[in-house]
Amino acid sequence: MKLFKTAQGPVVEFRGRSYRLAGADWDDLFTETNLTEMLERRIKDLRPLDASPSPREILAPISHQEVWAAGVTYYRSRDARMEEAKAGGGGGDFYAKVYEAERPELFFKATPHRVVGPGGKVRIRKDSKWNVPEPELTLAINSAGRIFGYTCGNDMSSRDIEGENPLYLPQAKVYDQSCALGPCVYLCSDPLPPTTAIQLDIERAGKKVFTGTTALDRLKRKPDELVEFLYRESSFPQGCYLMTGTGIVPPNEFTLAQGDLISITIESIGTLSNEVL
């Protein structure tokens, strides 16, 4: 089952048919104890739409949810962060320590107004010269701290700013249009299979300039573990999203440019595509 957000209300895609939940509040969906069962009951009384929502109709799947992120959860991301630190003249040992530590790195990523949806435009900072997308499986978590679904996430990052000093992480990660989510929330009560693939493609002037893949079995920390730490001392009345880290990092000589097309594909969820502004 997939859940899309549109201006006319949430749309549920189930067994090849789509149903619009007219009048439903997006935030209320994040407070349901068992959202999938509730939606199955509700769509029994609804007439299917003639067609699924078009790409132009689909909005970012967010209302008042915060977006958080986890770092150094893949071995490749650990290496990349160490490379950034060395390029900035600092040491990278603390990234290795975080990778092995019991406590994960969790940081605030975006308020809703900084998030764009499928087809929206993400930005690179004007004061940065080394920018990359970070394709991430993103957890949809209800107000009680239960994972009820998954979406694709793009954690735009300025590698030179973070590499200069780890205290600059918020500036490297948090700015307008620095985050993309979508195209839907894939509702699933069970964890995604460890073989689930994540793919990143970047096109420039119609030509592919980078492609990379990874799989969830390379994720060091389990999603439930990350959620447990996030919810230890924080409450989320409208639920939240948590990006789980990236295992795909372009080579050090690569940086995004205006007009690039970023596509992130995760099995079962779909493809999130955004142009760089």
C-alpha cells in the first residue's frame, strides 16, 4: 500500500487501484496506531479513482512533521566524512569512533517549509563549492515512535563546509530546499528486506554523470535502533521522518551544478527526482 499527498487530499494506492481520502488531515495519519488497517477499512466505502494521481499532483509527503537524519551509518559514509575532514585540514578520527559507538549520530535536518517533493527543485548553497546529494531510505514514524512506512529522501550536503569544521554541520545540512522527500510513503508493518536496493543517478545536460547503488544490508544500524535513540528524550506529536544515512557518495572530484537532475530509486517505494536550482 502506498500513500500520496495531493492538494485534494491524501490518495491511497492499494492492489492496483487508487482512492482519495477527501477531507483527511495528513497529520492525523501520523497519530494512528495501525494506519494500514485503518486505511483498508476506510477505502472499502470509497469509489476508486479513474486514474492514479499524476506526477504534477503529487506533493511532498509532509505537513507538520520534523525531518531528522542519521549520519555515519554506512561504512562508505564514514570514509567520506573522514575524507571531508582531512580536506578541510582537520582529523577524521571522530567519525570512525561514531561508526563504532553505541550512540548513533542524529541531527535535525529540516522543517516542513524547507522540504520539496517529487519534481521540486533542491538547492546548493552559494557559499559552498563541494555539494552532493545523499540518497537515503527515510522512515515515516508515528507519534508513538512506531515505524509505519518508508519514503525516499535526499539529504543535500555541502561537503566543504562540514569538512572545514564538524561544528559547521547545521550550515552544511540545513538551509532552504536542502531536503527532498517522496514520491510516496510505502506503508509496511514489517522491515524492508535487507536486499532492498537504493540507486542514485545524476544527469547533466541529458547525460548521466554519476550512478551508484547500495543495499540495506550495508546499513550498520537497524532502523528501530535509530528511532529508539531519537525518541528517548524528544516527543513528536505529529510524528516525524528520519533519514537513515547514505551508502552512496560520488567521488571527491564531483560536485553538483545548477540544472543537474538527481534521481533516487528505492525498491517498493519508487523514484524521487529533483532538479538542482
